[in-house]
Amino acid sequence: MKLLRTIRLDPSDTFVFERAAEPGEWAVSGAFVFSDTDPAALQGKERSAFRGGFLGVTSLGWSTLVQIVDASEEDRERLVGELSQRLVENFGAPDLDAARAAAEEEVGFTISICNQPQDTLIAVHRSFENGEIREAFRSLHAKGGPKPLRAFAFLEVEDDEQPADQVDLVQLAHGDRK
């Protein structure tokens, strides 16, 4: 069987969402989080979570991408149990039995979208149409061959010292390379 785990390819989720899921958490679609919400009223980071986030079950944080991974029946049972607890503690489920039934349904849906090979990345686009939440899933596959260089990279700086080098772009554009 296959399930979804959160993945973080860069730090953008920590800026996009109010709470970012930790990499490697079991994940579900999470559309139920917005079932009692007017999507038109959502703004900012909450709107970003609605439009393109998967719910990390442990942190209740959001992830832009999830990865399809092989899982055991024990993994599925643990996921259902943990999601059941979250539904009672954080989403107002009346009791553990009702929460477990909802968690089983949510995990079953998750399994149904894991119909691609292991390690495939999945993205979601969520919208609100005709009074219903609609989800469209997109799969992202690695192409063969060497990986392209990244256009941007984030570096962690240990101290606040700024580099002494300065570049005058105007002089450089005029051919003066001092």
C-alpha cells in the first residue's frame, strides 16, 4: 500500500503557511479543515493552505508537496489512530468512534490518490465551486539525466557581518570593470 509523506524541497512552506508541516510527516488532503469555512473570506496564509496545502497529521501544519511512499498496514493503522486523536482534540469530533470513522475515510481517500510510482511528488489545487470544495491533484515526476541547477538557493548565515565587496552595476554596464 502507499501513503503520503510531507516533503520540503526548500523553506518556502515556512513563509507561505501559518504553520508548515515538518518534513516526513504522514499527510492527508486536509480539505475537511475548511468544511465549516467560507472560502471567499479566507485571506493570506490561511487562503494559501486552502488553495494548495496538504495537512501534516502530527503537526497539523501544511505542506505544498507530498511524496508517495510505500507503507505497511501498521503505518496505516498508526495514521488512522493519530488522525482520530487530532479530530477529537482539534476539530470537535464528538467521540473517538466518530473520529475513527472519519479518519478511515480520509486515509482511504489518501490511498486512492497514491496511484503513481513510489517517490512521485503530488501537488493539490483546491477551489470552491457550486458550494463544494473541489480538489485537483497533479503528479510531478523526476526526469532522467542530470538534475538542473537551482536558480536560487537559501543560505544560513552564522553571523551578521556583511561582505566588504560592492559592485557598481552602472559602471559595470558601461564597461568600466574597476
